[in-house]
Amino acid sequence: MYQVKGKWALITGAARGIGYLSAKFMAEQGCNLILHSRSLSHTEKVLSEVKALGVQAVAVEADLNDLSAVKRMLSQIDAFGVDVDIVLNNAGLQVAYRTEYFDTPAEDYLTSFNVNTISPALICYHFMPKMIARGSGRILNTTSGISLDVCQAGYSASKAALDKITIDLGSKVQGSDVMINLTDPGWCRTDLGGPHAPNAPESAIPGIVVGVFVDDKKSGRYLGAQSFTGMTLEDAVKKAETEFDSPY
């Protein structure tokens, strides 16, 4: 199992929901954290809580709909002088539910792709070459099981594009200790999922981060978190390695 103690992980969207739970879980495993949100004030609570668990942690801010802000954030992270061995591209945005879906505005797509596709891709492109040079690293891009829903077309299309980027990048590192996979929390009762979702956010742990801990040199997999609900981390890793294969 991949060891995270003492390593540094960047978690986007760490202030609430699945990102918050992921940050707490990673800190419990001894992982140092770079916590992203749109505003530093949003991460004050989680920053304090993970530091109390004995790890190092810093916060960064960027609106993922502003690509120049994303680039500034990446430069700031470089200035910290630490090796980012783990990236959890967790942050996501569902801009609107369009019952009049034939009137879906172009802005739905533009915003969705900036936040859900282009910003995660830029983050991958920034850190993945450094992981390759060091010979090790883990990237998890958060996707969605949404399908056949024309009322959320911008969100659905942007996640499908992220899937494609992830799988294609994975083909370049397959068989190495740099692994990039997809993770999906399932439909959970978060700010994004809404109050009527069937799953508690806690049900996504440990599955939402199991792709960090797998150690079988396979990339491009879809690791649905609900498949691991209630399992220990060790059992979840074993299940992921034996039951979820690469698409190549």
C-alpha cells in the first residue's frame, strides 16, 4: 500500500463536503496538506482541524473559473518548496438545473469546463511531470456517474471530458509508480448533491481516496467510492487492486 505519511497532498475544494472529509482522512494517515478553496477564510476550520492531528498544512485560494488565478495558485504552491506527491482534484461545480434544456446557455458550458475540466487538467499538467521525474506520485480526478440527464448538460459534459483527459494521461504512465485515476463519491448529500441525495457524505470514505493508496501501477480506472463504503482502508485497497482494472 502506498505510504502517505510525511508526503504532501494538494486537495482542491477542501473547505466542505467530500473535500473536507478527504482532508481529515488524509491527515489521519499522517499526510501533510495543501488545502484549496475559493477564499482562505473558507479553509480556516479544516486547516485548524488537520493541524491538530499533527500534520503540516497550508491553505491556498483560487476561483477555478479564473484560469489566471489557478496559475497564480500553482506558482504559490511551488514557492512553498515542497514536493507535491498527491493531488486530489476534488472541487467541482454544477452550475444549474435547466428544465428548459433546449435553452441551455453557452455560459453553462464555459463555466463548467473551466471549473470541472480545464482547471483540473492544468493542475495535472503542472504536477504530473514532476512526479514522473521523481518516479512516484498519485493523482485522483473526481468524476460523476451522471448520465442521460440533459438538464445538467454543462456539468455532465465537463465531467465526461475530464474522464477522457484522465484516461489518456494514464496511458502514458501505465506500469509506473505515477498513477492517475478517476474517483466518484456517488450522489451524496453535499452542497453540490443537494439534500435529497441517497448517500451520506461519510459513505464516500475511504473509497473517495482509495486511489491514492493502491500500489499496483495501474492508471485510468474508475473507482466508485460507494463500492467501498464501510470498509477498512486496507480492505478497500485490496478490493480496488483485485476488482478494478485499467482500461488499456
